[in-house]
Amino acid sequence: MMRGLENKIAIVTGAGQGIGQAIAVRLAQEGAEVVISDINLQSAEQTASRIRQMGRKSLALKADVANFEDVQAMVEKSTQEFGRVDILVNNAGVTKDNLLVRMTQQQWDWVISVNLKGAFNCTKAVVPLMMRNRYGRIINIASVIGLVGNTGQANYAASKAGIIGLTKSAAKELASRGITVNAVAPGYIQTEMTERLPEQAKEAFLKTVPLQRVGLPQDVAGVVAFLASEDASYITGQVINIDGGMVM
Ligand SMILES: NC(=O)c1ccc[n+]([C@@H]2O[C@H](COP(=O)([O-])OP(=O)(O)OC[C@H]3O[C@@H](n4cnc5c(N)ncnc54)[C@H](O)[C@@H]3O)[C@@H](O)[C@H]2O)c1
């Protein structure tokens, strides 16, 4: 068990499936009550009912993180139900890959809006509540692609590099209020997002991983739970790679 997660209130965005779902389940296993936020309400309900089966409280809420009004309503409903927000995990993310010369304005704008503005929107909505309680843990899901770039992913890499700048700025602004802000940068994790990659690309990725296996959503969830716990109370503004050694 990790220290200090018992009865904490967490919001995880994009928690209907994949990495977000694993994070929500892990936080619940550690004793937290978790709001499952997703643009897809049906999948959010599935994650929430899985957590309720574990004997913990959970609430599924539909929200598009790119839409500030949606996010504000989601945070209001969360506080109505649970009274406060202690932990925010900005996990919702999308890809729309294309080579730069072919990338459309829409492809650029959509990925930046969901991945980067989405994290800003959710942070902005919860920070006043966290400041009042003089306690908060914000964990942003970046990507190693935000550190090293990738052919065909200029929009995604820019959004994830942006997340890192947001993380460090928010960490500096909010430290005096008892709020820590950190990011994790996963490498190649087995989810629906990476399932779509061509076999050849998957093999090429795997060759760059010293630990010689793909990552699992649980590999990310454990580090996020640690960053949300009391044991990480002296860590802020950091980016932790979870990539089997792909980027050193
Ligand atoms: N899978 C990987 O290898 C990998 C690597 C590095 C980083 N990441 C990041 O991890 C996060 C989760 O990725 P995943 O692999 O679990 O992806 P996924 O596609 O399996 O899940 C993403 C979830 O986000 C939700 N979502 C999409 N748009 C949304 C919106 N506008 N508002 C709210 N929810 C929305 C989806 O409905 C889905 O439930 C993303 O930020 C992704 O960029 C993934």
C-alpha cells in the first residue's frame, strides 16, 4: 500500500479505457474515491462499476476536456458528490498522425486542443479548490515523443512537449499552496492507441526498448499512484519516463 491515498478524492480524465482506466483502478485499490471522466460515457460507466465492485465509491461523468464549460460542469458535479478534489490526473489524449506537409489545420488543432488545452482546462478548474485546501496532486500524462519527437507526429509531440512546460510552470506557481505538479512520459504502452500502429512500426519501437518488452497500462499506473501518494510529497516539477529505458 502507498501512504496517504486512503479516502483521497481523485479525478482521472480519459479513464474509460487504456492507461486512464488502469490509473483509476490502481488509485481505488490504494483507497481513493475516483471520478471517471471521459468523452465516452459508456466506457466511463464500465470503469466506474468495476471500481464500485471493489467496494469503493466512483462516479462516471461525460466531459470533453477540450471544452472548458464541460470541464467546469464535470468538476462541479465531482465536488457536489465528494466535497473536494485532492488528485487530478490529466490523461485524456488523442493522436491524428500525418507528415507535416500533409497535416491539416484541423489535425493540428484537434490534437493540441485535447492533449494540451485539455490539461490546462482541467488544471484551471481544480486549482482554486486545491488552493483552498492547501493540498493537491496534479499528474500529467506526457509522452517520450514530447522529448524526442517522431516522424508523422508533429502535432502530438508539440502537445506533449507543451504538457511538460505546463507541468513545470504550474509546479512553480502552486508549490507554496501545497500542490505538487508532475508529469510521466510513457514510451510504448500496449493500448488501443498503439494497437492501431502497423506491425512494422510496433517491431521497430520494440527494438529501441532495452528492457525488451512493451509497457502495460499498469506500469504507468503504479508510478502515477506513487506521485499521488505521501511518499512523493517532496517531488514537484519532474518528468518521469516510463519506457523500459527507450529514452535515457
Ligand atoms: N499508449 C501509449 O503508448 C502511450 C504512450 C505515451 C503516452 N500516452 C498517453 O497516455 C494517455 C492515454 O492513452 P491510451 O493509450 O490509454 O489511449 P486510449 O485511446 O486507449 O484512451 C484514451 C481515452 O481518452 C478518452 N478521450 C479522448 N478524447 C477525449 C476528450 N476530448 N475528452 C475526454 N476524454 C477523451 C477516450 O475516450 C479514451 O477513453 C494519452 O494522453 C496518451 O497520449 C500513451
